[in-house]
Amino acid sequence: MKRWRSSALIVLCLLSTVALAQDRVITLVGDEWCPFNCLAVPNTQGTLVDSAKSALAQDGYQINYLQIPWSRAIIGVRDGVYDAIVGVGLRETPDFHFPSQPLAFAHHSFFTLPSQTWTFRGLKSLDEVRIGVIQDYSYGSLYEDYIRAHEADPARVAVLKGNKVLPRLVKMLQLGRIDALVAEEQVLNYHFQSRGLENPLRHAGLAAKEALYVAFSPALADSAELAEILGRRLKAMHRLSFTGGSGPEGDF
């Protein structure tokens, strides 16, 4: 009888947890960064948002995604106005709660006009150009290694903020106001493909490769738990994909 009561209690606790999760709406925020974060495409909110939504739905959580400027997204999540930020790197918000698994990897690269010959050959080679970047992006290690030291020098770095920044950076490059821009390769390609064009810009070297996460607010009580749940579910989804649903489980 005691064993039966104990089992019943466990079931009731699990059902209660699921019911609470179903009442919890998690608000994710990020800027327009197609194909990772995207509201412009029917039936998807971007690969990162879709993956996070699928993972958290397994525990009954509902997801709301808002698209706002990146700097405002970081501040809002840090202050607890929103639950989590999408597409962030470990270096960008080290005080946030991160899941154990990333959702994808970014390749931050330099791009120039096709007529140019400059190529990124390490930080010293940046002395030769004026680059364009987006405010508060880490670009892997590039922010700490170079941008932070020079972002107040407009002769070296043009820092743009606000909505739809990438098209503005491309326009600055085309007008000769910067010599190179830094962008994630898939995102820049998508920018042109969505306009029916092939990317006309010249790839001028990889700045950094970076793991991308959904990271949760340090100001909210259940953030650490949500990060743990998301990491566990992402790992299980990866294992299922990797094994095809059968066979031994490997590490992510």
C-alpha cells in the first residue's frame, strides 16, 4: 500500500509540473538574423527559434518570439523583461544562464567589394581597413580582441545600431564608406537570396567561429531550470538525429 501511495504521489507531482509548464509562456527575443532568427518567412521563426520551441514544447512550455534591436534585447533579458535571448554567444552575455548545448554555429567573416584585394590575416591586418559592425555583437572573439579597443575611433570601426542593420552595412560598403563588413556567412547570403540575388560580395577571411545559444535571464527565478531543460532536450534531439532513432547514444 505504501509503495502504491508513493507511486501515485510521484505521478501527481509530474502531472502538476506539466500543468505549471503549460501555463508558463517563455518570451524569446532577438534581432532579425535570418535564417537563424526570422519573422519574414512563412511557417518558421528561424532555425534557432524553431529548434528551441520544439525542445521546450516537450515539457509543455509555450514560446512567444519577439524581434527587437539586439542591444535592447540584451538589456531587456538582463533586466528580466523577457525570458531569453536567441542567437547569443557565451562571450556576449556571460552573466546569463546557458544550456549545456548550442543550437548552431556561426561563421563570422569579413566581406569586401569584389574589386578589393584585402584579406584578413590576423588582427594586425585590420590596421589597413575601416570595418563596419553591429553594436553589441561579439563576432566570436573579434569584439574583445579588436572592436572594443577601437569602436570609439570612426576611422577604424563604424558601429551601427537599430533595426535592419545589415542592409545599412551593405549600403555603406557599396558607397565606399567602409572597406569591409563583418557578417555571419549564412545571414549575409540569405540577405541577398531573399532579394533574388547571389551574394556579390567577396569573402575576405574568417574572423571567428562561434557557438549560438538561447540564453536565459539572470533576473528570473526559473532561468537556471529552463536552461537545464533546454540543454537536456537539445542533447536528446541531437542524439536521436545522429543515431536515426536507434543505436548507442553518443556525446553531443
